[in-house]
Amino acid sequence: MSYFFRARKSSLFQNSASYFLGDSNNDSLQRVYGISFPDKKQMSEYKAFLAEAAKRDHRKIGKVRCLR
């Protein structure tokens, strides 16, 4: 985790919360997803890759074409 904040370009892209062992009487836990790159160019290439992958997502394409 210490490298993540020292990297030149970093991005947090998702978080989620849950209860410890799935019981609401227990403490809530927080999970954070992120990624870091040594420079801005690599970050922009990665984001472009994710955008292209989202366009080709089989779950989205199936709904658009009314497939089961």
C-alpha cells in the first residue's frame, strides 16, 4: 500500500463494504480497489483499454441483442 501513494499516477476506482463474517452485529469492513502507474501515459493507455473492454462486454451485448 505504501507504493500506491508514492507512484506518479494512481486512481481509486471501486469500493465496497461488508460486515465481518456477514453478521450485521459485527464491525463493518471497507475494501478499496485502486491501481497505480509510474507515469501518466500508462494510466491513460490502461483507461482506454478498460473503455474498449466495456464496449465488448458479453453481458451488455446480450441484453442489447435480446439474447438469453
